[in-house]
Amino acid sequence: MATLEIRDLHVSVEAENGPREILRGVDLTVKQGETHAIMGPNGSGKSTLAYSIAGHPKYTVTGGTVTLDGEDVLSMSVDERARAGLFLAMQYPVEVAGVSVSNFLRTAATAVRGEAPKLRLWVKEVKEAMERLHMDPSFAERNVNEGFSGGEKKRHEILQLELLKPKIAVLDETDSGLDVDALRVVSEGVNRVRETGEIGTLLITHYTRILRYIKPDHVHVFAGGRIVESGGPELADKLEAEGYESYAGAKETA
Ligand code: ADP
Ligand code: MG
Ligand code: MG
């Protein structure tokens, strides 16, 4: 079983008045088959964690390690990360001009699987996955992210998850901008992939609402650029009732 290990991760961004440390010693282990939720107030550094694992050039790792089965993730190219079995929704460009969803997905699957999926089988696979996500078939012919609504972006994300079958997936704010119906469809998609037992999921969110649909095994509170408390699903209930108020002391990262 694959294991993603984050050890004492420190990350800075270049701000106007010089580098600013955002992540201040993150420790986390996510194994295949487990679902972890990271929850925290806005500005606590959750997206920075996701971008850092994805290898976004804006974020400089100043200390610590990220490994997948002992392999150094931080020295891998974005493609190598995908081939190693990491799924990071934000690793792809916001818009891919002139590339249809269908072609984009096949290229991504080719990169991950090491060979191009047979076209006929592939078309069928995509069609079925789209049906499960209640997506209109015409979506496959649209250009990636061009004019996608918030809900379409999220469905596209889960479509990739279903088709690329990663070992570890990092989903940042998958719930944001979704109405209740879309949230249910997206959550069902995540749960379908989870039920295979072959994916480890790191679900990053500000709101507790998605956790009514996706039940995490572990919940971590993120504040001030690090994990300040970890527990089971009951911790999400506590956050839903009490909010992040009691963590306010750790809130400021600057
Ligand atoms: P969250 O996802 O928890 O809301 P972020 O990781 O987006 O938090 O942001 C954490 C802090 O880092 C914020 O204060 C934000 O302004 C700052 N930050 C994040 N990315 C950048 C960046 N590229 N340049 C400057 N500051 C950034
Ligand atoms: Mg430290
Ligand atoms: Mg964020």
C-alpha cells in the first residue's frame, strides 16, 4: 500500500517585502485506503500545502520532506508525480486552449499508465464515467476549463480521479461553489473511488458540509501553517458546532 509522508514541511512564498513563511512544520501521513480531512480557517495555508505537494513553482520548500513510498516527491517533475500515483487537481493549467476534455483525459491517462489506452475502450470508459457523474456527453468535446462553471470544474476533477485511478489524491476545496445536488454527485464520485480501497484521499476544506457526504477516517485542524489537532470524525462534528474560534491564536501566519 502506498504511503504519502509529509515531514516537518516548511514552505515560503515570495511576497512584496521578501519571502514569507506560510507552512511552518507540517507533519502528515496518508496511506492508500485512508481518507483524511484537513480543515481550517481561510488563510491558514491549506492551499499552500496542496500547491507544495503539486510542485507549484511559486512555493519554495525551505525545509522538511514529502515522500511517496520513500521516494522524494519534491524532486520529481509534475509528470513524474502523476506517474508515481499522485493526483493533484491543481497540477494542470487553468485553461488548455484548443484541447478537448476527451483528448486531455486520454493524454493524462497515457502519461499515468505508460501507454495510450485503446481508443474504442477509452471512449466507452469516459462515457460511462461521465454518466456516473451526471455529465452531459457534449462535455467531452468542450475545451478544458474554457468557460467551465464552478460545478463543471469540480466534476471534471472527479472525472479525472475516476479515470486516472491514482494512489493518493489531494482535493483542495472540492466542495466550494457547489449547490447541494452537485455536491452530492461529486461526493458520490469520491466515495466510488474510495470504495475500491485503492486510493488515499486528502480532502482539504474550509467547510464541514462535505463531510456529511464523505466520511473521513481522520480529521486534522490546520491553523497558522501547521496541523494543530488531529482526531477522528468526531473532530469534524466539534468544528461544525464550534467553528475555528478556539484555534484563533494560531491563525496568523505572518
Ligand atoms: P487557505 O487555503 O488555508 O485559505 P492559502 O494557502 O491560500 O490559505 O494562503 C495562506 C497564506 O499565504 C495567506 O495569507 C495568503 O495570502 C498567502 N499566500 C498564499 N499564496 C501566496 C502567493 N502566491 N503569494 C503571496 N502570498 C500567498
Ligand atoms: Mg519545524
Ligand atoms: Mg485554500
